[in-house]
Amino acid sequence: MDYGITAINEQVKQESQFAQQIAQQVGRVIVGQHHLVERLLVGLLADGHVLLEGVPGLAKTLAVKTLARTIQAHFRRIQFTPDLLPADLVGTLVWDPAARTFTTKKGPIFANIILADEINRAPAKVQSALLEAMQERQVTLGETSYALAPPFLVLATQNPIEQEGTYPLPEAQVDRFMLKVKVDYPSRDEERRILEAMARTDPQLDVDPVVTPAQVTHARHVVDQVYLDEKIKNYIVDLVLATRRPSDYKLGLAPYIQYGASPRATIYLAMASRAYAFLQGRGYVTPQDVKSIGLDVLRHRIIPTYEAEAEELSSDDLVRRIFDEVEVP
């Protein structure tokens, strides 16, 4: 459905209020971490999976659980461990001696919101089983494929790979995450507020469900209508191409980038920018929206070279330089 920009703007102002309600409820439990909560909402609105990375104790798991409780949807938490099997995730076929046939026992992946806790502690076979669910929104057991009921969202947490007992995720799976959000330590003031709220045997962690899955689906349709100007589309394409062929944009980063972002990055950057503009109550995307969300979309899609590692340049550093030097419309 085609709306005028003014009509879209007015509709977004009205529809985005429910996102504010979610943020308020999450704020009753999570102190600070506004960047984290905002990115979780972007993933929810843009129908994109989110990967949260940070050391233990930064409320990654609590933030996801709290967000899920604000939505009247089926939520399951899966703790990833080295001995986890694919059947523990997606389910299996069980032989019924009485009926002399196999029956399907569905696993915890059959839910609306999945918390994949410490996802990088599980072996490769489990990651492969999760990959089909994330990309195809379906699970195959035996010869039958089962569709996952929408909305389906994987919100995963992982510890930095330097932590004991962790393994890098396969590149193909990492690319399926729309956003990779790095969670940092709270400020001194936030740390004090955490102490006041949580340093007790029975902390108050109650939130109210304020949104239904139908409202989320409706909001996603509105996000799809957020206006994306032709110049913004070209800007997004230039940013992604600059990660692959930086010499074409005179960036001087060719020695530092082994692999650039895939076309999926172009799609996700546009979708995430629309969702970010929606959260700001606007019916159109600005270049600043693209810059604000772009680091979280691109940081896990760029593979630095050994030269970059030798000069202590991370993928974050490379993405920032691209945003600094690619011409803004």
C-alpha cells in the first residue's frame, strides 16, 4: 500500500507508541543499557535475529527474557552447552510400539521468541540445526518440514571468544544475524542503581505484557512503509560495496579487509534503518539513521586480514572509517 510521506509520518508517530511501552517495561528491570534495548526492538520490528556479545554479568540474558515477557508470545530459553545435541534443539522422531509408527516430538525451537543463551558454547552440528530455523523459518524432522509460527525471532547471547570454552560461530550462521550488539559495562551511576535494585535476595523483576504478536506483525507492515529515498538507497549500497572494494572509494582499506559484507548486509541495513527511524517516530529514513544502526549491521560481516590484526584494527574500526569517508547524501 502506497502512502504519502506525511501520512506515513503520522501513522508512524501513532504506531511507535507501543515500542515506547515495551521500553518502559524493560526499564523497570534493566538499568541503563539503552543501546541494547533499542537494538532488541529494532530486531523485533525488522524481523531480524540479534546476537549480543559481552562478558558474563552484563544482563544480556535478563534483557532478552524481560523483552519476551512484555510480549504475549511463546518464549523458550535454550542453554547452549558443549554436549547439546541437534535433537535437543529441534526435536526428534520417537518410535511408538503400539501404533508401530514414528511420532514427532517437537523441540524447544518451536516458539515465537528463542533465547539462545551462550550460543558459542555448542558444537557445529547444533549450529547447523539452528541455521535452517533462522533462515527458512522451518524445521525438518525426518522427511517432513514444519513451519515455525510467526513472529519467530532468535535472540542469542555469546561470550567473547577469548573466554574459556567458547568457539567462533560459522560465518554462514553469523551472517544470518541482522545485528551484532556489543554490550559494555555500565557507568558508575548505573552501577550504583543496579546495586540498589538487585542487591537483595528477592529483587523486583515484574513486567507487564503490553504487546500481542498481532501488534508486532502490524507494526512490521508499518515499518515496511517507512520512506527510503533513492539517495539513501544508493548510500546504503555504496557503504556495502566499500567493504568489498574499498579502493573504488579511495579508502585505502584494501590491505585490511579480507572479505567484505554480503548482499544480505544491504537488505538488513535498509530494513534496520527503517525500524530505527520508526523507533524515533519518523516515517522516513535519514543518513544519520543509517550511520546509527550501521555498525551493528556490518561489524560481524567484515573479516579483517592479518595485517589489520597486526595493526590492532578491529572490524569496528574498519566500519567506522568507511562511515567517516564514504560520501553522505
